[in-house]
Amino acid sequence: MRRISMSALLPALLAGAYSASASAEPLQLAFPSYPTSQPAYVAQQQAQAAAPSSPQYYVYAGPQRTTRYAAAPPAYAAPAPVAYAAPAPPPPTATGPGGGGFLQAIFGGPTIMAHVYQPALPAYQQAPVPAPAPDVVNQRQAYAPSTESDSSAYPVDPKYDRQVVDFRGEEPPGTIVIDTPNKFLYLVKDGGKALRYGIGVGRPGFTWAGVKTISAKREWPDWRPPSDMLQRRPDLPRFMPGGVDNPLGARAMYLGSTLYRIHGSNEPWTIGTNVSSGCIRMRNEDVEDLYNRVPVGTKVVVI
């Protein structure tokens, strides 16, 4: 197929069209018919143009923001009203014959308490305030507690209780052996046994050793402190009759011609200690038991 150029073909087409139009009828142009009435929107525009012009306003509505809460805010209860009691009315004032007022205040009115100013006394004129007495804890009397019931309430080491023990010694049965260092009194018995009691012995400087005999026995003995004891303890009484408050206790067994005794005590807490001025002290129940077991003339060995 041969290609034809448009630049060569266009003059030939135009020459052919001109020759055809010259021999044909004249060209008639036909146009579509349009309605003569105006469109509706034109009439509206003309009506608006004929109406008196009025200003037009435009309202801008910004974007609306919606606030969201995680939970509804808590509701608080209104505080309860506080009720106050009405003040008590003042007491009525008795009216005298004068009719009250100024005359009654002078002659027959109620007594008016007036505050009188009193200056404070200087320090050198004020009365001294006595100092409180210090508390005394476990203050002991000079020689004894008050009652026997008080003395029995104090515990004693069980090893000082009266008991039968083995005894090895050369002393015959019926002999009293006092072991001062260990605070024991032995009443020797048959078969290598002894009845052992707990005792209180002399303080340092008042202990002694030797062999004595029981020269006398007394129940609830009186007590007359010796002169050398009164020099050391001037607060002691010169004489005390026998009884529960007596420091010699319920029984006493006198040793020879000395001032030493085996006696009871109303201070049982001192058993097992160095406490006396040379005497051998026992609990009252123990000295009563020993008192009933030994006669006058019993041999006493103090070591």
C-alpha cells in the first residue's frame, strides 16, 4: 500500500468541493428552534434584582468541640446545718421596794463581785515551797518487819529447807554442828544421817568458832540489846518484850555464858546470808522444831 501525503491531498479536495457547489443548488442552513420564554432561574434573578436590596449577614459556625469525661464528677453532699443552742436568758433580778435601777443597786440590789487587782509579791517575800519527799523503796525497819504474816511471804532458797541428809563426821548423835561458811546447822542422827537446817550467820568480823553447850532455852524470849550493839545502833530499843516483832523470834537457845544464841527470826529473807552480830538465826518454824528435839546441855560445835 502506498502512503499519500495530506499536504498533497488537501488542494485536490478543495477544488472538487468548489466545482460541485457551483453546479448544485444554493446551500441552505437550518438552525434548531428555541423557546421564546425565559428559564425559571432568570425570572427569579430578575425578581430579586427588582426587590429592594437588604444587607445579608453570614454567621460563621466554628467547629464544635465535644468534651468527654472518663467518669461523671462525684456528687458532694451539702454540709448539714449546725444548730446552736440559744443562750440561756440572764437570771431575773429581784426587785426591791425601791423599784430597781440605780437606787436598788446602791441600797438593796444584788451583790456585785468586782475583781480587785492584787500585785504579785516579790520573790524574797514569797513563802518557800517544800520539796517533795523522795520515794523510799523497800525501806526496812531497824530490827524487824511488822507482822509474822509479812515475814512468811518471803521465799527462801529450797536448799535451806529442813531436810534429812547424809552426814560424815565423828560427832555422836544428838550433837549440833554449825557449818558457818555454808550456812547450815546439822543435828546429827544415827546411821550416818543428819537433820539439816538453813541458817543466817555473823557478818564479816562477827563470826566465831568453838565448842559450846546449850545453857538455857526460852520461848518467845525478851530482847535486851547489849551495850556494844547499842553503841553501833543507837536507834535500837533498850528493851523489847517477846512476840512476833521481836528479833529473837519464837525460840532461843543460849550458848554457855556468852551472848550468842541460836534463835528464831522474823526476817526469813536473811537465811543463807552473813547478817547477825554473831548469833545463829533460823526461821521460826525451824527453830521451834530444833527446840523440841534438843535438851539443855546439848553439845554445839561451831566451825
